[in-house]
Amino acid sequence: YSRAFEKMFRQCLELPSQSRYSISFPICTHFMSCTHELCPEERHHIGDRSLSLCNMFLDEMAKQARNLITDICTEQCTLSDQLLPKHCISPEEEYKIACLLMVFVAVSLPTLASNVMSQYSPAIEGHCNNIHCLAKAINQIAAALFTIHKGSIEDRLKFLALASSSLLTTTRNRSVYLLDMIVQESPFLTMDLLESCFPYVLLRNAYHAVYKQSVTSSA
């Protein structure tokens, strides 16, 4: 766009009507800086005329710039209308991608939970590697994606909770805490849904074991 503007500027200067404008600047500079007056009887008239031509030139350039920017915006809108529909994903495809994202999260949780830094810490009421932040992130992303599309937020998160039940097979049930946090952060899930994946007594025993270990370590 800058090159287009430069080209238009040069074309503007080549116009006969603009030639007198382009010489007005040095004339004004000369009359403003000369030590001795030349043609005293015409000095003020020539200075005023030159200044007027300068102002007309600037006004003309402003109009040209405005027209150029308008043309650029119009061209951009035209290109957007012509090209974007061909490359944008359809709403159905976006919905499938949103569902696959939840599947990805569900199958990734066991691997993440197996990390040694994923141990729940009672002191901070979270995990050392901050995976507890995923609870809020998962709920916010699900709410955004599925509200825009088919609004099946609860069904998608139910699937997440059910699919994540495989986390119970991980060592020391590190996953239980994260699933509990996901349910607590979600306005669509309940403890009844979580208990349908595994008994609440397992969650209680897991928290009890962690707090007991914390007390033993600090003693």
C-alpha cells in the first residue's frame, strides 16, 4: 500500500495543475528566509499567494490520500467477500473440531497426571505444576465453544468426565483431584455425575492419604 501511495503521489506531481503547488514550498521558504527584500511592493502578495498554493497542495494530497485509503478498504472488503467463504470452516466442521478438542483433553489427562510434579499439595490446595488451572480452562473453553455452536456443553463435559475415568488406573490416583476440581469449577457438572465414574469414597480416601502424608512429612 505504501508503494501505491508513492506512485499516486508522483502521478499527482506530474499533473500540470499540481506543478505550481510543488514550487510553492521553496518560494515560501525563500521569502521567509531572505535577508533583503526583493520587489518590496510585491513581496507580501507573492508570499501570500505562495502560502495559498501550499495550502491548496496539502488539501489536494489529503483528498488523494483519502481516496486511496478508501479504494484500499473497498478492495480488501471485496477480497474478503470473495476468498473467505472458500477457506473458512463450516459451522459443522467447527463443531466437530470442538468435540475432538474435548477428546484430546480427555485422553491427555492420564499422561499429564502421571507426571511426578502432578502430585496434589495440600499446602497450596493445588498441584506443583499448576495442572489445577486446567479445571477452569477446560470449563471456560467448553462453555465458549459449545455455546457458540449447538449448546451441548453439559453433554460434552459429561463425556470428558466419563472418558477421564481411566485416570483412576494411574499411580496413586493423582487424577482424582483434577476431576474433582473440574466438577467444582463447572456450572454444568455435579458430584452425582462424578460419582457415576467412581465412588466418592475413593475421592475421600485419596484426599485423606495426601493430607496424612503431608502431616507426616512436616512432623
